[in-house]
Amino acid sequence: MRVGMCMQALYPLENIEQAMARAMSMQVDSLWAPDHLLGTYHPSLWHKSAWRELVPDSDGWFDPYCLLAKLSNATDLPLGLSVTDGTRRKAVDVARSALTLQHMCKGGFNLGVGSGEAESLVPFGYPFERPVGCLEEFLAELRHILDTGQVPGDTCGRLGLPLESAAGKPRVWVAAHGPRMLRLAGEYADGWLPAWKMTPDEYAEKRRVIAQHAANRGRPAPESGLFAPVVLGKSRSQLLEKIDAMPQTKLLAIWVPGEEWERHGFTHPAGRESRGLVDVIVHDMDPQQLLDVAESIPATLLEGLFYLGNVDELLGTFEQFAKAGLEHIVVGDSSGSVGGLAEIAECAPEMQRLCDGLAAL
């Protein structure tokens, strides 16, 4: 299995460069950066976060295209974006950025795209009424431009950049989960990069559906990836105990859908219909209400967001995904979410062991 590492893209730059150096020392196969405008915490509660020691502002996200251009000078590895959306920029703008990075990155560029999240769209005036429909239009245009250099339709619009570098063509990855998104992944993507938690059996079925859509279009099946936020510790049970004692960390469960909250006997602060990562805008929520609910959140709810455990437990989980067809895992090291700086340092050797074990699957 190929192993990627996703780095935080938050100010200051020195943190990102250090994370990149650690990832490269682990001999991973690819490096990735996310694209956000707002962060995962209410700004008035950030001072309570374990990450506050490293990051002064949870909304201090770098532009990922500029960041990856900077980082391309320091590595031969493929660099990737996990993921941007098809709403904030037209396809021709994204295609030009992708081709630019393809020629700057010695290992090539992986362009991850999805239908977007409310928090990075609505507060900034971008539409969010038909995200999947917008993405379908975006992908059709993007694929045409990257394949031909021409803007679709009767127009003189074109990009004169070479469509390939020594590393080949930029590769489009789609973060697909629902039926319509799975179809778009099969029809337009070079890779599939889901991020929502699912079982290995669900993963295998979604992979089969994508491959069928690709075959219907006469395209090869996309490479099967998985974005996996990981929290390492002595054991899953030990991590759940630690999280249970940290109300601020438990607030990350607001990114888990409301239906999962109901299964645990609770109501999501944004309502039972909330889709979590898709539609939550934490900055619009009452911080005191969040603090009031934090104590009662069961730590197990965070397993709807993170993979928790020690190396052996996590390898056991991801081995099942490998058997279901996973080819390229992108690890998001979220260990500091529980214990801050001390936990990051403590988990560094174990992260190396995890990456080695994943590469062997």
C-alpha cells in the first residue's frame, strides 16, 4: 500500500516545514495539504485547545496552492491537495494552478476536489444550494481542460501550458461518498479519496460502484485512496479515557453527523438533521452552548471522525481496508488533539512504525 501524509496548513510556516521533514524521514510516498478558510474550533474557545501551544489562531489557514508551491522546492515527493471544492474557483483557474504545480513539483501534483463544506463557503458569500450539481459542472470542465488544454464550447479559451511534465499529468482525486458523487468519481477521477468513516465492507462496495461507472465511460478505475485522521496512543480504550476527561476535545464531535449522535442517545447541537462536516458552521454557534454540551458528549462519538488506537490496533483496522481494495492511504496525524505538544513528541516513533506497517500491507 502507498502511504501519504497530510500536513496541517495553519500559520506559522515553520510548523508545516517541520511536519514535512518528519514525514519525509518516514519515507512516505506522498505529501498533502488541506484547503480550509475557517477552522474546526469556535475562535473564542481556541485558547482551551491542546493545539494552542503550536497555532495562535485556528482560522489561520494558508492558501494551499501557494503553500505547495513553496514546499515543492524541498522534496521530490508528489504533493497533493486534500481537498478543495468546485465552487470558489472556476475550473479553468484550478486547471491552471494544477498544471503550474505539476511542473513545479518534481513528483507531480495530486488535485483533490469535493463538493465543499458550508464553513468555507457560506460565510464568504459562495453558494451552497446545489454543491454536487456545481461540482459535476466543474469536473466536466476541469477534465476537458486537463485532457485537451481547451475550454469546452465554441470559444478561443485555452491554456498554453504543457499538459504533462516529466512526472506525467496532474491527477484528479474526488472525495466521493454518496451515490451521485461515486458516479462522478468513476466518470472523471484518477483517484478516489473519501474522508468519512465507513466499514471495510462499505468501502469495497463503493469502490465497486466507482469502477463500474468508470467502465461505463471507457475509463480505467480510479486509484482507491482513503483520508484517515489518526490519533495514536497506548490503546483505543486508553485514548477514550483521556478524551472523556477533555471536554474541549470532545467538542470535535460536532463534525460527526446528527444521526450518529442519535445512535449514542444525544442530539447534535446543530440539530438531528445536521450532516456534521458538510453543513456545520461552528463560528455561528453559541460558544457557551457548546461548552454546556461538551461535558456530556461520549468520547466514543469521536470515533465517527478519527481512527483511535495503538499501532497494532490501527494496522488491524487498515488491513481490512487493504483487503477491500485500499491502495493509497493518506494519514492525517491528529495525535496532538488529545495531549498537545507532549503527545506529538511521544507518538513520533509510533507514527514511524505505523507508516512502515501500512506500507507493508
